Amino acid sequence: MDSTNCVIYVGERFTVEWYYEENGYSQAYEFFLTTSDVQKRKFLVLVKRIADFGRIFDITKFRNEGNDIYAFKPQPDRYLAFFVVGSKIIVTNGFCKKTDKLPDAEKKLALQYRSNYLNR
């Protein structure tokens, strides 16, 4: 994966993209590929909504998880992301949520990916 094929959706307010490592690997995209068609659709509906309208008011679907990391929440999956100047949202990692609390390892991974992205 590279910058030419990382775009998930271009809306009126935001462009949403997959984060990818320098070797082209994208954990979030690979996770997305393993989900069912129904789960893919749920995620893409949320991406389209925020990209077109700039906001999702329902915190059961999208919320700030602290440290400027946000979560798309298509049940039972989670996709962590961050905002970038220039109207971009970068989706860093995805996982199936099994507990009530956001796993620390997933948030740390999102923070690491954000740092890598911003330092490139």
C-alpha cells in the first residue's frame, strides 16, 4: 500500500485514509479485509458520515478516546484514528472489541502510528 491507494473515502469535509507503514503494511486495512460484508458496511457508513458532514454526534458510533485518538465504533469492531491538518483522518488500527475498556495496547499502537505518520 502507498499514498495512492490508501484513501478510503473523500467527503466534503474530510478525506479518510488507511495508515500504512513504510513497508506498505496497513494493520487497519488488513483487519478490515477479515471482517464480514456487514461489518465492512457498518464501518464505511461511519467513514462516509464523518467525511461528508464533519461530525458524528452519537458517541456510541464515534468518540474521543483521549490523546487525540478517536474510535470509529461499528459494533463489535473498533477502528482507531487521528485527525491531521488539511482535513484528513488517518485510520491507524482495527480490532474486535471484547471488553468494555479500550485495550491499552491498541491505543499505544495508534499513538505510535500517529507519531510515525507525523514524522515522515
